[in-house]
Amino acid sequence: MDVESAVAARVVEDAWRRVLDWLGLHAPGSHAALLDGADPERIDALEAELGVRVPVELRAL
């Protein structure tokens, strides 16, 4: 992963962490209802099947 992509992923990860923290404090039911994201292997398989690249920001989310 290049530096620009790593920075973009970190920005998304940090923002998502803030959303999760807020939900945990203000909407615990919604927080509890969230499912885990797809693991990297599933995203890789999706990319191979569709023949497209998932943007690094979406992959991070």
C-alpha cells in the first residue's frame, strides 16, 4: 500500500472509530446492532469476481 492510500485508510478508520464511540455513548442499541465488516480475503474475492478494485477508503470502512 502506498503512503497516500495508507493515509486515506487511516483517516477513514479514525472517523469510523469516532462514529462507533459516539454510538456507544448515545445510541447503544444501534451500536450493538452493527455487524463486523468483511475481512480482506472476502474483499479480494469480490474484486476478482467483479473485475474492479474496491477503493481503499471503502475497504478500510
